[in-house]
Amino acid sequence: MAEQNGNLLEVSDLKVHFPIKEGLFRRTVGHVYAVDGVSFQLAPGETLGLVGESGCGKSTTARAVMRLIEPTAGSIKFQGSEISGLSRSEMRPLRREMQIVFQDPYASLNPRMTVREIIGEPLKIHGVDGDSDEKVAELLRLVQLSPEHGNRFPHEFSGGQRQRIGVARALALDPELLLLDEPVSALDVSIQAQVINLLMEIQDRLGLAFLFIAHDLSVVRHISHRVGVMYLGKLAELGTREEVFTAPSHPYTQALLSAVPIPEPIGREQRERIVLTGDVPNPADPPSGCVFRTRCWKAQDICTEQPPALTEQFGHMVACHFAEPLTIKTAVGS
């Protein structure tokens, strides 16, 4: 059941800070600010894509929402109820409603269990009544695998098939929310398309909400209804895929999209490439003010002194003192 305002999931000012410990007595000498004040909402049946460079906090955000990582601060509301402070036993019933599919289909499946045992394990753990073998067969058909494959072991399948098995396991308890942590990044490009199309078909059929984590912009544009762009633990921009991909307003989003190669004959056209200088700052020692200012060509004194809030600008949410829409010619999602 979704929250009264129509949102299935509401995350407000989420922070995940990992302590840095040194010495014999493991004294805390600092923190890694992996996620530092992220807020977003997710409606039933909607897909929110989170994109950004490696290490920007996308996967940590997903794991914190699932409570696989304990949040340092912030609010996580699922189906209208606050879950950030629940104990492990109190979270147990909610595990049926929110499931996760991991990035590596090779590491996320137990090699000593058959596919039938892997998919049926959630049913056994949560004491679901009924014919588990029939349920497993139904789930295998849902992910376009034969029920006869239930007696095989993971090593007998390709990477794409293993990821389908992971999806089937996540769907075993009929969840309302599926967190997909880079589910296709370890697969060949041709297989990626098959898995993405399968996920979209499943979403249409079951009405699931997806929190989709990825760094591939074309994949995110294809599957997402809304897109959030993360940089150094913060959301830089959040809007519909058309708003973010067609007229990005944050300098970081503009730089990301300008770097996407476009094919011929479009590639013959002149397009300004935005090249970012410097490296991503250390998340244990982020810059003051705006965390992007050390690489931003628009940075001024206010960017050093005052962190920009994620506010509505030009029709969607942007965290920048000098936001300005920019039309970028790109073949992303085409």
C-alpha cells in the first residue's frame, strides 16, 4: 500500500558516513561521506534511475534504503511508515515488500544450490504457504527461462541467464519495490538489451516500482521515468528523463551528456565537448560549499561559502547557484 500522497518510497536527507579508524585502538579519525543529504520520492509503478561516476554513492544509497547498510541520519519512509530506525526483526516483514538484484550474477547466486532451491529459498525463509515448486516454475517462465532448468546449478548458465535467475528470486515474494544495483553492467551489450526489456515487461505486468542504479546513460534513459544525477554523495539534478537528458541544467549533468559519443552522420555536426578538469575529490575530505566547485567552470565565491540546495529551477530539481538549461545533441537513448 502506497503512502497517502501517492509515494511508495520517500527518502529525506539520507546520510551514510563510514568512520575512518586508525591505530591499535581503532580510534575514529574521520569519516567517508558516502551519501550526504540525498532526498527523493518513488511512486508505485515508477522507475527512478540514479546515475553518476563510480564512487558517487549510488549503490550505498540503494543499500541504505534496504537497510543492508545502516544510515547515519535521515528519514526513509516505505508505504508511509518510517523504517530507518527499525530493528532487524521489525524489518523482517518488510523484506517481502522490497527486494534487491545485485550487480554480479556470478557472485550473487549460491553455486551449491540448484536454481529451484535458490528461487524457492525466500519462500522457505518467510514461510509462504502453497506449492513452492509450482511457484518456482511460474517465476522461471516469467523471466523467460524453462521450468526444466530448475534442477541445474548456476555454473550451467550464461551471465544473462544467471541475472534472470536473480530477478526471479527477487520476485518470489511479490514485492512492490525492486532495487536494481547495476543489474546489466557485467553483461554483454546484446544481453543487456534483453534483460532491460525483460525488466520493463515485468514492471508493466506486475506494477512494480524500480530504483535503478547505473552509470550507463543510455540504459538509464531507456528504462527510467525520472532520473537523479549524483556527484560525491549528493544529488546534483533530479527530473524526468526528458528534462535531464534534453535540457540539463546542472554543469555536471551537462558535462556527462556532452561526453556521450554520437554516431555518424550526426557526429559530423559541431558539438561543444565540456571537459572537466581535475579529479573527483576525496569523499573523506569534500570541498566546502558546493562539492562540484573544484571542477566547475561557473564556480564563484558563493560556491565556496554556501552549499547549493536542491531546489526547483527550470521545472525540475537542481542543486546549483548558477543553473542554466543547455540543449545538448546526443544519441543517448536513440
